[in-house]
Amino acid sequence: MKIITFEKIKDAVCEMCGKAACDLPQDVLEAIKNAGEKETSALGKDFFEQYLKNSDIARTERLPLCQDTGFAVFFIRAGVETAIDRGTVSEAVNAGVREGYKKFFLRKSIVADPLFDRKNTFDNTPAIIHLEQVPGDQLHIILAPKGGGSENMSALKMLKPAEGRAGVVDFVVNAVVNAGGNPCPPTIVGVGIGGTMEYAAYMAKKALLRPVGKNSDDPRYAELEAEILEKINASGVGPQGLGGDTTALAVNIEFHPCHLASLPVAVNLNCHAARHAEVIL
């Protein structure tokens, strides 16, 4: 059994908060560069240039890519041969978020109650933690901060199975087009198909973690991703919703078996600053 200390998890999460806020992942950076080179709209080209300059400033001056430093969302794969010396993984992660958002001067955006007591917790906790048990002796932690602008454009629909592929395409494309400039496009579009209502939403968010440009391993879904992406980009919404060739950088689909009477579909969007950081302990 491999023992991982509470302090090691906390410290790792603390540093991840700063890294995710300031360092645009290389795959996203390359996608922005490539899209900018292909963009035919003058205004769109200007936006892409600004995205790259913003990324450079954030990286070199250690300033957040966006003032909305987001809800701290974690995807954690815990090996069955690992254990923590005290407390729980969730407690260690939340301790790291408290320390990290303070250390790196990141905006705290979480309110204690969604409806009756919308008072700021002032430390950006509690985090959202998706914890999965897997074989092995490693703790794999991914942090994907989620801003309110893109999160608010999420959509979910329980389609009728008879609506099939065409229904899925129409729903996803319409969700992105109707979002307009609110999620700061070009976006990365996460799609969850199947499972149950809540699992489809989970898959849609998890799909955002896939490297930009990497299609589904299933050729049927890879083809569907390409079709949806083409239709989204043909909409003309463009960078920041002000017109252009690129409304989305990628469409990533995750799928799961579902009930014979159901066809759940969820959409979750990331803005062009698709932030994430990861560590393996």
C-alpha cells in the first residue's frame, strides 16, 4: 500500500490552482494558433492575436488568463493501492484550493448557498470533486477551473430515442449557436450521450479534458464530432460571437449505455481559454 500524505496532496493542489489560472495548455494554444491562421474575418483574426498575447502575458507575468478564475472542478483517479495518512482526499483537495486561491490572488467566486444565502465563502471552496477508484498505486488529479460565462450556457435534453443522430446533431448545434458570444468563443464543446440525466452531464464536462484535435476512438462518434463541428463553424457566430469562421475549436463526445426508453444528451462549453492542470502522485 502506498501512503500519500495529506500535505502532499494539499501542496500539489495549491500549485495546480496557480498553474491552471496562468498557463494555457499547449494543445489549446496550438489550436488557437491554427484557427487564427485560417480565419478570414479581419475582426476574428484580431481576436486570435489578442488571445495569444493574453496567453503570453499570463504565462510570463503569472497573471490569470481570465478574471473569472472559476469553480475549482477536479477529476481524480485514485489507485486502490493508495491511502492517505490522515483525513480524506476531498478534505486535502479543498485545503489546497483554499491555500492556492489565496496564494496566487485568484478571484473567489463561490457562494455558500445557491438560493437563500448567496454569501461568498471567500476561499473558493467547496470544490467540485469527481473521484474514481482505479487499479494501481497512483493518485491522478486533474483540475479544470470552470468560469460562470461558459458554464451558464450548458444544456441538457432527454431526447426520444427515435430522434436519433439527427436529433443529437440539431440539439448540440443549436445549443452552441444560441449561446452566441456568452461563453467567449471559440469554444471547446463537450458532449455527453447516454447514461442517465446526471451521467450525461458528467460526461459532457469530462469530454472537455480530451486534448484538442484528438477525436473519439470510436469511428462512428469521431465522424459525428466532425459533422457537428463543421455545422457549428458554418453558423458564422465566430470569435467572441462577432462573426467569423471559427465558433468552436473542437467537439468532444463521450458516450455510455442507456435505458431503452431514453436518449440523454448534455452539452458543456469551455471558452477559448480552456484551462486545466494535472499531477500524478
